[in-house]
Amino acid sequence: MAIGGWLGLLAASALGAVLLPWGARNGVFSPAAAMGGAEQDRERDRLETVLSSTLEGVIALDEEGRVSLMNQAAQRLLSVSPEVTLGRLLGEALGSQTLVDLARQAVATGSLLTMELKEPGKVLEVHAAPLKAGQGAVLLVQDLTEVRRLESVRRDFVANVSHELKTPLTSIRAYLETLLEGGALSDAEHNVRFLTKIEAHVHRLSTLITDLLSLSRIEAGDAFNQRLRCNLNELVMASYQRLGPSAEQKNLALRIQLAEEPLHAVGDTEAFNQIFDNLIDNAIKYTEPGGSVDVTVKREEKRVRVDVADTGVGIPAEDLPRIFERFYRVDKARSRELGGTGLGLSIVKHLVQALDAEIHVESKVGAGSTFTVAFAEA
Ligand SMILES: Nc1ncnc2c1ncn2[C@@H]1O[C@H](COP(=O)(O)OP(=O)(O)O)[C@@H](O)[C@H]1O
Ligand SMILES: [Mg+2]
């Protein structure tokens, strides 16, 4: 419920009548005046149900700063147990005066006040509002931890994208300046070489933007919504054929072993293509000439399992949990040199999730890596 909603409920004129007996019923708080009546019972039950089922913390304080109500969410967010809290001074129960001061100030100024509370591993937002004259204050506690975490992920992402776009642009600019102002344009020995470099950087920018668009469409959930029964033998074969030339160019043995019977999974053809292309492309990129890449399709229990195993550089154990993150690369320079964007595996991860499949990787530095994707057989 929004803060406004809570305040509407809690600061309603019935509040005094509802909150005080609530405490009394729990045997902790003695109300100044016991109020009865079926109407109030109903109101109290309604409030109690709402309070116990909400994710927002609600604490009511009397005019002395004693806790007359604290719902489960507040206990959880502030890490206090109900036995030690009800009827006690909030400052004592929490071992800190911060929230009491906020409540006092709200009562003194008659206004709604807000503060952010940073605890280890947690960020909370607390709103304090005065109750009707002389009845204390109410505190609303919201967990902002996840919101703040996502904000920081987004900030990092924007910073990363800007950096990735800027690097090739800076090079392009430098080459252009040399050509135009440094007189290299008429220098037959250098001009083609510089233009070729520019072309490579433009290509890089365009790949990066294609990957970014692809990632954002997949994340938005509207990229691939075809639900076709696809023959994975065929799709893996097609991907193998697309990447054959780059394996050959690098003098790598790219081999394929398909299942004898047709194996199907439900999904979008283009999504399957992107998964297999990315995994085989990585295997080729991160394997030295002379090495090999083996692609296997087989049935395993009720699943279709596709393995892409290489004899390449491998991935250090400490990097393994992070390689599916956007822009994460074990060796940035090497990835860039090979035309990588650092987005391939995060695209793969999102697609695998969208297809309800699973992916895992085993790797040993210097020996090679095996990426395994398992799809439900259809
Ligand atoms: N088969 C592999 N062998 C070794 N390292 C790999 C392999 N596949 C992925 N990686 C590591 O994971 C990183 C992220 O992969 P990816 O998202 O596809 O980005 P990139 O554009 O760099 O290929 C790569 O930069 C590389 O460090
Ligand atoms: Mg890649």
C-alpha cells in the first residue's frame, strides 16, 4: 500500500479507538479508556488483518514514545522481537533514538517526515506522522534495499555502456584526424590501413548496439514469443555450419555429434539460434589455434542436452559466477581484440530463462570449458 493509503487508514479518526484496544488485547498496553462495540471490533479486526499481511512496517507510538503496536513486518525490518517491544519505549527496544527523534519532530511540527535509515546490508525508508492531538505518532517502515540495489545496477550499466561506446569512438576520431588534418589521406601507405581500422571500430560499435538492443528487448520480455516445437538437431547443425568458417580460419577442429533420433524443444527459433551461436562463437574465440570444439546434442532423462566443449583458455573459478553478467569479461583486452562486447552470455542467460531451460558451465584454466544447456523435451 502507498504511504498515502496507510496514512489515510491509520490517521483516520477511528485510529485512537482502534489502536489502543489492539495493544490491550495483546495484554501489553493498558488503554486509557477501553472502548467496546461491535463496530470497533470489526474495525480493529480489519486493521489487524491488513497490518499483519503487509510488507511495510507499521509502528504506533503513544505520546511518551512507548510502542502500542508493531506489526510483523516492522519487527522483521528492524530486527526486534515482539515480546521485548510492545509497551516499551521504542528507543530502548531499538537501542537507538533516531526513530524516536523523528516521531517527536513529526508530532512537534504536525507534519509528515521522512528519513532513510542505512543498516548493514539494508536500506530502510521511515515515514513519521503525528496522530490526532496527544495520541503519539505512527511510523511506517519500507524496505528500500532492492530498489537501491537496482538503482546502482542501472547506474553501473549506463556507465559501462557509455564507456564501451566511447572507446571505439575515440579511436575513430583519432584516425580521422590523422587522415584529414595530419595529411595521411594522401599517404598511400597509411590511408588504407587507417580506414581499415576505422571500419573495424565502426563494426564494433554496430555489434555493440545490436547486442544492447537485443538484450533490452529480451529483458522487456517482448523479444521472442513464438512457441514452436523445434528440432534441436537441425538448429544446432545450422549454427555449426554458420560458425564453421571462423573455426577453419583459426585452425580449430569444430566437430558435431547429433542425437540419432530427432529431439524437440518448444521455443522461438531465433532464440535457439542466438544461444547456440553465442556458445559456439565463444568456444572458438577463447580457444587457441590447434585446439578443438565439440558440440553434442543428446537426450538426458526428459531433457534435450546440448554441450559445447572446448580445449581453450578456460575460466578461473572466481570469475565463473560472474560471466553471465552484462559486460563481465575475464580478460577485457582479449575480448575486445576478438570483437567481443561482453554481452553474449547475458543474452544467452536471459534467453535460457525465457525458455525455462537451464545452463551451466564447467571450466579449468588452461584445459578448457564446457557449457551445457538443458531444455525440456517436447
Ligand atoms: N568458452 C569460453 N572459454 C573461456 N572463456 C569464456 C568462454 N565463454 C565465455 N568466456 C568468458 O566469459 C566472458 C563473457 O562472455 P560473453 O558474454 O560472450 O562476452 P564476449 O563478448 O567477451 O565474448 C568472455 O569475455 C570470456 O572471458
Ligand atoms: Mg561472446
